[in-house]
Amino acid sequence: MKCNEFVELVTAYLEDQLPADQRSEFEEHLSLCPGCERYLVQFRTTISLLGQLPEESITGPARTHLLDAFAEWGSGGAADVSDP
Amino acid sequence: MASGTRPGSEDPPDDTRAPGSTPFAESELVERLRAGDETAFSELVERLHPAMVRLALTRVRSRAVAEEVAQDAWLGLLRGIETFEGRSSLRSWLFRIVTNRAISTGLKERAHLPVEDGELEHRDGRFSQDGWWVTPPTHWADEVIDRITAPALAGRVHEAIAELPPGQRAVVTLRDVEGLTSAEVCAILDISEGNQRVLLHRARTRIRAALEQEVIP
Ligand SMILES: [Zn+2]
């Protein structure tokens, strides 16, 4: 396995979706190639960063609209309140 | 991270589920919604609405339309909550409503999804003809992870996500940002496991490359 093949298989490896023989080739390459080892670490870092992105917040008008719709729904009105 | 994860050792591949994504206490939440508990609804809206807008944006052109689609999905939730059987998680169900509505809205406004491009950033001279690194990746210092909380780097990641083709954007948002499982994502987007993995891989590849540029100017 070469580096350019290695980088294409990283997600499949992390998802444990590589067939056994390909997986051992992948791991063998990993143990021999510092560049790909760092690549894998960076890939994991990227995934972990994506999971830690600060959350965006809902806009004021959207919140108001939805809470109004909920109040209307709760009072037995039709849920399909639309914008005036 | 460099010391903690020693690839190739015995540590099994993780399922890459985003950390910090705790499952809802679903049945309780559904009961509270049915009972008209505004706090329950409000908390759910605060938590999921922005992601729903982002998901809708992978199918429709403008943020305003995506906003409408997401708001509409909430009304769909209210209409359907009585009959919700919990066969999928509430969150999956909402994302699925968003996807369906965004698709039909997108078709109406004729915003066809661009065809997924198969081109990967790896063909750009990082590898020699023989397939070995020309410029191997360098070590990222641990502060990279801390810097994600800095608005600038988080902003860059959001930009990188926004620049992805729609399919990749939808998958990486649901899998890595929202922390859904691959089975859930396949069901929400109605794609195969293999297709999901390809889209996810391309998205992660591009975002890694964007981070690399950010980290090593
Ligand atoms: Zn290599």
C-alpha cells in the first residue's frame, strides 16, 4: 500500500469497514510511514474538532414564531400557523 | 492527542461518534411535548433548529427558504407527535422531515443538487508519481484542539463545511457535527452505507486540508 492509497481508506478504517487483508496492509503501512501516521492523527483531530464546534443559536424571529406556533397548538388550534 | 492515540497499536477504530452528543431522554420528552410543555419544546428548538437549517441549506438555495423549511418541520413535528411511535429517534425523525421538505421545496425552486464531484484534494501534488508523500503532513501541536474554541478557527471550519458540495455537507454535519450514527444518517438522507462513507470521507478530507492551511500558514 502506498500513501495515496492509504489516505483514501482512512474513514473506512475508522469505521471498521476494511476487509481483514486490507486492514492489515493499512496497519502495516501505518507502522512504517510517519507521514501517514501523522495524517491519521490529523484526521482524528479533525473529526474531534467537528464534534466540538460551538453551537450556533436560533434567530430571535424564528424562536418567537415557533413558540407562538407551539402555544397555538397547545391551545387546541391548528398547528399549521403560518406567517401573516 | 499525539501521545494518546498511537495508531496501529491495539486501540480499536472508534466509531467516530462526536463526543458530547448525549441521547435525549426521549420517551419523557415526547410525553412532555404531548402535554404541551413549552419548556420542553423550547429546549428542543434551541438545540436542534440551527442544525435543521443547515441541513435544509444542502437542498435549497437561500437561508431564508431553509429557515422556512426548518420551521415547517417543527410544525410537522407538532402535528405528528401524537402518533410518533419512536421507531427512530425524535432527532432522526425531525431531520428526516427537514430532508423531505427541503427536497420538495428545492425541486420547486429548481435548485438541483450539483452532481457530486469525484475530485479529491489529494491529486494536487501531495504525492509523487509512485504514490508516496512529497510533502508529508507535519505534526499539529496540541493547541490546535484548544484553538477550536477560538472564534477564528471555528469560523474557518464552518467556512470549510459551507464550501463542501451539498451531499458531503449534509453527511458531515449529521455524522461529525451532530454525532448521529451512520445508520441514522443513511435513513435520513436515503443513501446507502457505502455512499455515506464516501461522502463522509471526502468531506473530512477537505476539512482536514482546510485546517492544515490554517495551522501551517
Ligand atoms: Zn504513507
